Amino acid sequence: MLIETLLVLTQIGEGDLRVTLSPAADAVECEANRDAVVTILTDAGRPPLVALCGQTGLRLTPFLHGIRPEDETHRYRVKLPESGGFVVMPLAEGEGCAPGTAAGSVIYCARSAQSVVKED
């Protein structure tokens, strides 16, 4: 089942990216959350690289504030198609990720403290 979700990519450390996914009740709530997050990060001098609402079937554990970059051990490939939306794919241990552009999409490689929630 797809749910409305806020995707945020921010830069951490020396060029590494953090990805966070936060579910929302609907598109209106997601856009309000996006506006708030962009304002907070921008006011802190760390504007997001990407802040985008869309639908995904991927469920991650809740985002927690104050996580150290070294605790962000889960790796993801984030694909932003030209047509809109996003696709976030978990990477297996040792699986490579090459950022760039491919087939009309921009690809980012990012880390997160959020892990995949296994569905029953």
C-alpha cells in the first residue's frame, strides 16, 4: 500500500547524504511538514538538498533527532525520475551505489539511521 511520505535529503559530514522518510496522513499534511522542515533546516544554515512529498510503499522506522552520523548505518539508493516522485531502495551490505543520472532520473546514494520496517 502506498502512503504519502516526505523525503528529505541533507548533506552530512564530508559529502555524505542523509535520507529521511516521514509518513503523512495526506498530501496537504505532507506539504505542511515539508514547508516546516525546509524552514527549520534553512534557518539553521543547512538547507536540504531535496525535500519532496510523494507516495511510497517503503516503511522505515521513525526519524529521531540527534542521531550521530556514525550511527547512520542503513544505506539507500534514492531515485528522482524527471516525471516526478521518488523511489527509495534499501541497499544490501556491500551493494554498490553510483550517484549521477541514468535513464531520465537523478540517483543519490544516502545513509540513514532509519531502518526498513518488515511488514507482516
